[in-house]
Amino acid sequence: MRRKKRMAGWCFVLPGFAGVLLFYLIPFLDVVRRSFYNAVGKQFCGLANYRTVFENAAFRLAAGNTAKFLAVCLPLLLLLSFAVALLLQRAGRLAPLIKSACMVPLAVPAASVVLIWKLVFDGHGLLNGLLERVGLPWGSDWMNTGAAFGVLVFSYIWKNLGYDVVLWLAGLASVPETLYEAAKMDGAGSLARFIFITLPYIRPISFTIIVISLLNSFKVFREAWLVAGNYPEESIYLLQHLFNNWFRDLAMDKMAAGAVMLSAVILALVAALKRSWDK
Amino acid sequence: MRGKKKRGIAALSAALLPVALLITMLPAALLTGCGKGNGKQDVSSTEGGGPQQVADAGTGDGGGGGAKGRYIESDLVLPEVTEKIYGMGKLDDGSVIVAASTGRTALVFQSTDMGETWTTRCEVDGFGNSWVQGAAVAPDGTVAVAGYFMDIDEMEKNMLVLIAPDGTKTSTPLILPSTDSELASGNLAEQLAYDASGNLFLMDLNYDILKVDTGTGICTKAIDWSGSRPSYFGIAGQTLLLMTDDGMPRFSTADGSSLPDAAALDDIVRTDYSIVQKASDSLPMVVTSGMEEGSIVYANHNGIFYYKEGGSISEQLVNSELSSLGVTGSYYSIVMLDEENILVQFVNAMEEFQICRYRYDKDIPAVPEKELNIYALEESQALRQAVSLYQKEHQDVYVRLTVGMTGKDGVSAEDAISTLNTEILAGNVPDVLILDGLPVESYVEKGILADLTGLLDQIDQSDGLRSNIREAYQKDGGCYAFPASFFLVLVNGPEDAVNAAATLEGFADYGQKLREEKPDQAILKENNPEQLLWDLMQMDSANWFEADGALKEEALENFLIQAKRLYDLDGYPDDAAGIHQYSGMPVGTARTDGLLIGTEEITYGTAVDMIDFVGQFATCEESGSTCGLYGDGSVFVPYLMTGVSSSTKVKEDAEAFYKTLFGTECSGLDGHGFPVNLAAWEAMKAHAAETYGPDSMISIGFSTPDGTSAGYMMNTMTEENIARVEAMAEQAKTPANTDAVIQNLVIEQGLRYVKGDSSSEEAMAALRQKISLYLAE
């Protein structure tokens, strides 16, 4: 009987798994294989590609920028979205409206976002116009200065805040109201209720939200590429720029080694997170 | 109840398992069909195949597969050298008539053996100093030519000249309706065509189709049409077709009545806008009647097609990729002699009139068994010409030319390179790669390209190769990419200017000196900022990198500063005229018109062929200016950089194509760059001496800003001047930097700087950072 039940389970899982296998796992195995071969995949070269990538200044810069971006964006997004979700929980009748408003950036196509960026942050753009009006120093072409990193962070937060808020709200909704009421009757204050009821209850969903936000952070490349091309200001030169350019130069060897290392880092991050969550 | 539930789960499992397996396996099964095919099926599926298919046309049964039979192209040679072919027609007795001109004389040739041999039927004088607007051949052999014939009537701009079958010439002024056109010349006849009954029709400047009374010259409206404006028309038997961007309405030539719409014909113009864009006296598509009642045969840049009345599709008889038909897309006439022979008159890549015969050969495969894949990022007439020549000489090879950026689908260079790289990684490396705009260095490093040394040695031994260019491409004892031709970088102006242009700084200094002396005069040729940067980059970019590939920052900074100084001399706006490559034909940017009419002091840029030098030398003579090479004269711009795949399975065919591309029949033609092949160089010199030598009567004219006209005689290719060009070519040793990434970065930052949107420090800092990143990758 158990076997038959298990069979039914497999039947549901198999189609999705086949897709993952065909379109992700098998190609990734080929990428791993290619990382040990030369560019056109004919000659085995051991770890030489990994060495080349480690020594590559562009890779080091891109990896550093990507790590910096994640380190700044992820905590910021998680905290901000959680705070907004908590506020929304108490917003009453306005909550659905604010929730919808938070989701609007997700519906804006990347090309339109880029157009807005250009209008706002260009040397002759709206931001400089505003600064000039209020008598502040202006004239920078923001996307060609160190400020480009700030613009990228802002864009990521703006775009993903609503999505994370909705996820947090779903988590918060799963906390039984009766627990709060019981704690209230026992004399627990707001802070105590938050620390001892809310946080433990949303712990499982917070893991999912962190992983989703981490993966979404890699999508910011679209905007960065559309607004500044293959060679943007140094601070927003990300790993995806590098991979894109390596593909143009047919550097499959470096690309494969870089992709394997990136995957390993993400996998390690997620595993470490999972482990700490499971404790 | 519980037992029922268990049985339900078991039944659900049993039912779901096959569905799940099907869904699981389906993507795999589909993916096996996603691989790139050998392409032959694609071609054969559109290939009509021949007479059998002609009979079946309209049924949609294209044939193909492993079938035999294909139309083979061959050139027809007329008995005398002609300057222009007016038209071609089939007579009632099945023979074919060609009306041509040698300049002063019109000649009518006749062939009774499908164009194998020709006899001259008559010669008629009076065609000197003429401007022919249209010509047509009637079924009885009468040739009608409309235009302006100064030798016949100096005053009449709309003369109809009829050459009867016996050679008798009659001329009648055409009486056309008045026109709304603002042209001072009034109404004009634009295009002529006969129907099967011998009625003559023309289109005038009102875009009306008029029937001509050949006796009186009176033209009356033949059809009533109020729809989209037609670009041109065609006649097939008794059916008149209007080419509009909305469709192809049909009319009876007998009474002008409208005929039922044919969706298959409408689709031709609706799906391909280029077929309704008539830009010269040639046509984008020509039509004639087929062998069956009501059928239509037409030729355009896609090939030759057959449409059977009532059919839902047109059948392809000749694929343009297997013929010369697709090279220029400029046609004059088509004749279907019988089911196995079709003649088409068109303009070839050398801008010459040509008649080709397409003869059905039932014994050869419908699609050539061998395939040669050629890839180019951008369109090139020279390349198309080479493909056409090669295809004609190698009927057993199907040449598949892929152009990455056709300009029709919004594909960027980056998209095209990504697609190409995906193909390369999948093992589908094109056999021959035209490397202009592609990451050549990467391809060489990755071992994609074969060493061309042996092949170049063969060409060197047979024709000779320009050694100074060859040496520039020797790398690690081999040569992996080599240009078929090159451009020279010129400066033309006062002698001091040419001397000062030894460096970019000297050039800018001289320009500034002139600006002070002549505050109200434009100094440089009219240029938008992007074109200015582009031209200056060709001149200076060879200096930007060390031999080991390191960036020479001070050289790049100097380039930006001098570019800004030169831009500031005149400060032309963004929308000022620039020179762009036209339809795959490189255009020399060192224009001299302004020097001649005194609207500028110095011109600079590239010269891509001898015609450019004709203009340069004429300017020198007329305006007293000097023409010289920029810098120390060693810089050249490579064109049609070509490589052969190291993994090609058709090495011999690829090398044979390489030889065709570099050969005398293709290399060295006007607009194809200066050839590296010395035999082609000699042929180019001989052609220049003959066409643009001291005896040449060809002139060129243009309007000046104040409305007057100016021009010069194109007769400057004296022995002395040809020797000057030769000496310049011998100096060329250093290729300009053609790395597309560097070029784009410099243009991007350079534009911001010269237009004042950033300082030199900012521009240089950005460039330094971006180029360093690129080099570090």
C-alpha cells in the first residue's frame, strides 16, 4: 500500500523533476565537465581554468562587487520589507491598497525602469535639475560615478520590496491570533509578544524569503546592463557582466569555471543558512 | 469504504504513471528534434524543382527531398559590348529580342536558340545624349524607348522612339496628362511595358497607368485605381499588376477592368516591403506570363517564382541563394521561353547590366549535396558577388551565406555574436568566417581559425599578394585572418594641412590656425560628431596599444583632446550629414565636394576605391589642394577580414571560395576596397585607366548650397596619378584598430567629451577603467 502511495507521489513529481533534470542539472553537469577542458572543449586542462579565473582581475572585481551588493541589499531588503509588513498588519482598511501599491514595481518592465533611470540619473536628468533648483552641487552623470552602486541598490529594493512584503505578510498571517490574546492576558507587552511569538513562528518562512531574495538579487543585472552596457561604472560591474563578455569572447573555459565556483558559493550559503535554521 | 479509497489510489497511480512518463519523455523527444538540421531540407522545401512542379504550381506541392532537377544559371553573352540593356522580350515565334545601347547607337539583337547565339537585327542612331526613362519589347519585336533624346529633339523631354522589327525608327512626343508634381520638367513617363496584344502602357509621375497610342503619342488612363499608391507595375500576358504596399491588385489590359484579388500575390508585397521600394530606373521585381493561361512568373531578390491562377501559394523555381539574383535586387525584365528556360535581365554586383539564363537540368540534385557555410556579421556586396561567382562555378555546392545583422530585424551586433558563438559551441562553426566586427583575437586564441599560410602562398604564387599587408597579419609564424581588401586614410586640403596631418595634434593645430585666419569659413567637411570620431579613429587608433596589447593611455588621451579641438572648429550638430555604408557597400568618407565649391578647407577620411581617388585628384586640379595620406602613410583599414574554420569538413571548398573572394573577378571592383591580390590590383588599375583616364567623358555634378551647380570631369586617372595610388598602397603597413569593443567604448565616451557633457579627465578616467576591464577579462 505504502509502495503504491509512493508511486503516486513519484507520478506527480516526475514531470517537474524531468524539466529540472533536462534544463538545469544535465546542462550544469556539462558546465562542470567543461570547466576542466579548454575553451572549445577538446583538451583536458585540470584545474588550470580555475587558476586562471582566480587570477583574473576582472573576475575578482566582479565577484567583490557582487558580494558587496548582496551584503548591502539582502539585509536592507529583508529588514525594510519586514518592517513594512508589520506596519501593514496594523494598517486596517488601507492595507490592501498599500499592498497593491508595493507590488506595482514588479509589474514595470525592465526596459521602462531603465528609461526612468536614464531620465532621472543622467547628467542632464531630473535629479540634477532638482539639485540645481535647491542650490545643491549638481552636474554628475550619476551612472558614471560611484553613485551608480547606490542607484543599483535603490533599484533592487524598490523592485523587490513589495514581493517580500507579501511573503512576510503570509508568514505573519500564519501566527495564530489566540496565542497573542493568551500572551496579552498573561501580561506580555508588544515587544515580548513580537520576540517570543512572532519571531519563532515566522522563522521557517524567513528562510524561504532569504533564499528567494538572494536569487532575485542576481536579476538586477538586467537593469544594470540595459542602462550602462557591457562595461558599466566599476562599482556596478557584476559577475553577470563578466559572464556575458566572456561568452562574446567565447571564453567557455573561464565561464564554466566561474559558474561552478559561483554555484558552489551559493550552494554553500544556502546550506549554511539551512543548517543554522535547523539548529 | 476504505477498500474503495485504496482501489481509487491504485487506479489513479496506474492512470497517472503513463501520463507522467509521457510528460517526462516528451521534452526529451522534442529536444531531439530541436537540433540544427543540415539545412538541405529547408531549401528543398522551398525549391520548386522544375517543369513538373511548374505544372503543379498552386497546389503547394513543392517537391524536393532527394529529388533531382534544378534550374542552373548561366550568363548570356551579347555579340557586342553594350553600355546599357534597355529591355528584353519574347516574340510570337519563340525567339528572344534584346534592345541595348552602345551610347550613340541602339542595337537590337535576336536569338532563336535560347540565347546561345545572337544576331544583330538592326542598329539605330540617335541615342547619344539621351536619358532613357523606360523601354519595352512588343511581341512582334517592336522596341519602344521613352525618354529625352537630344540628338532627336533637343526640346522634347517625353519622346517615344519606336524601333520597328525592320529597324525603322519613328519618334513621337508623348502627350501626358498634367501632373501635380512640383518638378519644373512637368509630367514624365517612368516605366514602359507591353501586353500580349502589343498594347503599350506606361506609368507617369502621377502614378497613373496610361495606355499609349503609339501613332499619336496620346496617353489615356488605362485603369481606374484609387487605392494605395503604386510604386511600379508589371504586365504578364493580358494582366496588369500594380505593386502597392497594400497588395498587388490586378487588371485586365484589354478593358482595364479589375480582376479578382490573389492572396498569394498580395502576400509578396505585404510581407517584404523591399519589393515595393523602387529606388532607380530598375525594378525590385519583374513579371511575365508563364506557359499556362493566366499563370505568372516573377523574379525578385528571393529568386524566381511561378504563380498559377487560383493558386494559394507561389512556387519557387530558382532560389536566389543558388544564383546571382539576390545580389543587388535590381531587375529590368524577365522572359519565360519555355518550361525549361527562363531569362532574367538585372544589374549585377559590379553595377553592370547582365542577362542570365536559368535552364532546367533534370539530372542534377534538386539541392546541391555539399554545403559551404559562410558567416558575416554585416551585409557586403563584395561578399555577395563572391558567393554568386563561386556558386556559378560550383553547382555541386550549396553556399549558405548567413548575415548576422541584416538590418531588418533589429538584431544588434552583440545579439548576432551571441548567436554565432552558441552555434560555434554547438560544433556548427561556419566554414568561412568574415571576421569584420567579430572578436578575431578570441577566435584565433581558441583555435577556431585555421592557419591560412598555405592558402595565401598559393594565391601569392598564382596572382601575387601585397606583401606589406600580409606582413601585418603574420602572428606566431602563422596567419589566421587576412583581409581581402583595405581602405586608405586620406587628408585633402592645402599642402600645409596635409603636411601638418603627420600627427593628429599637428592636424588640429593647423585647423585652429585656419579658424583664426578665416573666422567665418567652415574648416572641416560637414560631419556629425559620431562620424568625426569614427574617421579620426581610423586615422589614429593604430597608435593606441603597445605591441604586447597594453593600452597607451597618453595616446588615447591625446586622441580625445585633438578630436575635441577638431570638433570645436566647426561644431556640427548631431544631425549633420555623416557617411554611412550603403547596402553593404563601403563608402569613402573623404568627400571632396565641399573643397570644390569652397564650403570647407580640409577633408579627411577613407578612400575605398579608385573612384574615390578620381574625385580626390579632380579636386586637387580644380581647387589647387593636395591629396595625401594621413600620418606617416602606414595606416590602412582592413576590409573583408576572412578566416577559414579549423574544423571545416569541406576544406577544399572553403579554400576555393577564399580564392574566389580574393580573386580578380571579385576583388578590386568599385566599392570593394583596394585588393590585396596583385593581379586584381593590376586589373583595377587597367579598369581605372580605361574608364577614368584622360579620354573619359564621364562627369559628375552636384548642387551647391546657393543653388548653383558644380562638378568635375572624371578623367584624372592618368599614369602618374595611378602610380601615386600605387605608392600609397605600398606604404600601408599598420592596420587601424578594428576591435569593436574598443571602438564602441571610445565613441561612447568620446561623444560625451566632444559635446561637452564630460571633461577630458572624466572621459579618460571612464575609458581607462572600461578598457582596463575589457583587457583584464
